[in-house]
Amino acid sequence: MIFAVRNLSVLSYAQGFTLWHYRAGQARLDDVATLGFFNNAADLLKVGDMMMISGIDGGRVVFIASTAMGVRTEPLS
């Protein structure tokens, strides 16, 4: 699946922190979590932001770990 900015929404914003939601549609969570999937939104995302992702196989909460060399997400533990 290709990233679609229309599926990315801000749920909350405060003090420089943003909580996002991404609706992945028919994509699997592991495909959406790959390095660089969110590169087209790198100008919107900041390190430390959190994102809830809804995919065909469930949901996941991740945080934005890097944006400099490609957007990298990491699951919350």
C-alpha cells in the first residue's frame, strides 16, 4: 500500500506534541510500520509524536523515532 495523506488525521495537539491517527485501509500493520512509509509526511511528523494506526489486521500505537533519514516508527511497549 502507498501512503495517503488524506488518511492521516490529528487527534490532539498540545505543547509541540501531536497524537495522530492513520487509517491504513486494506494494508497490514507490518507493511505500514516499515522504514520510510510515512516519508511523504515527514514535514508534519516530529520525533516523539505518537500515532494510532488502524489496519486490516488490527491496530497499533507507535511513536515517531526519526524523521531525518526517513520516517521510522517504533511500537510502544
